[in-house]
Amino acid sequence: MMVWLATPLTLLLYLSVRKLAQHYKSPLINTIMLPALIIIALLVLTGQDGSDYQTGTQPLTHLLELAVVAFALPLYQQAAKIRKQWWPIVLCCSLSVFISVGTTLVIGGLLQASPELLASIATKSITTPLAMSVSETMGGIPAIAAGLVIIVGMMGAIIGFPLLKLAGVTHPEAQGLAMGAAAHAIGTGAAAEVGAVQGAFASLAMVVCGIATALLAPPLFHLYLWLIQ
């Protein structure tokens, strides 16, 4: 039964929360977090198998690839601005990756986390397929990496813009770069709902940070292992 209900239920919850978010401007009314929590609660209360629900949402899963490709449209629309600021953008994204991975290793080292766990969480701010692949090459656990990516993305979508506003970051390009760099695809989706410029620069940051993480995370991780030996 859950297989047949999965896709319509997911769409109904998403559209309902989206309509609710239009009336109540709260970061807690998130179109990703609330439907996910409701679905988890329903599966637990009814005792349904989560794999059945996943099978039933395969049509939506296949559309995710098209959704990611669609991020190229705002990039094209903002191409002139991006070309003018290309090197500052690359520098900022690379620095954000260095800070993200570096602070993870430092804090994890202070807490005496295992290298395997650190390798799993160091890639928390990039999109899921890349995070799983990069963490696995460092000896991490892809499943943990994927779970943390989702958590970080949801947190970014919920508190990202309120934090930027609190910090006085109002420039659309800067907001987009921050959301894409910190909260990958989920943050990019939230940025696209705020504005076309934010969405375009978030898409760019997501791509650049993904590449930068694949290049920087392994050497930083191996440097950390060398230092603690």
C-alpha cells in the first residue's frame, strides 16, 4: 500500500508546507524538513517499511537529476556577473572549504574522534554523491557522510538566511555563495526561492566547493593523520 501512496503523499505534503510557508514567514516552516519529519513519523507509527516508501518515490528520485541540471539556468542568466568576479568567487569558495574541513579535523581531534569518523564528516558541506565518494577515498563511511550532508543542508536552509541577516550580509551574491558553500543543493534550493541572483551564485558555489573539497579534503586529512602520529 505504501508503495502506491508514496509519491502522491510526498507531493501533497510538499505543496501543503509550501503554501503554509507563503503565509507564515518562519524558517521552521521548511518544505524539506517538515514533510520529511511527517513521513518519518507516519512510517514509525504505522510500522511501514521505509524501503517500500523509497521504492514508491522512484519517479520523484529520477527527477532529481533534472532538477540539478536546471540549476544551470540561473547560472547562465548571471553569466556576465560571474565572469567579472570569477577569481574572488573561486578564492572565497576554496577558503570556505579549507575552513569547513579544517575546523572539522581540529574539533574532531580535540574530541578524540576516530579517523574513520572524521573522514565521514569532513565532507559534510558538499552534495551527497560527492561527499560519499570523497569520504570513502579517505577511509570514511559513506552512509554517515550522506546522513550528515542531509542534516547540514536542512540546517542551512532553515537558519542560513536568518544568520546572514543577523551578520549584516545583505548582498545577494554574497548570500548565494554562502548558502551554496555551506548547505549544498538544499541550501541552493532555499536560495533560489529568495531570488534569482542568490540561486545562481549558490549553484556556482555548490559546484566550485564540490570540486575544491575533492581536491583539498584528502591532503588535509592525511596531514591531520601525520600530525597526530
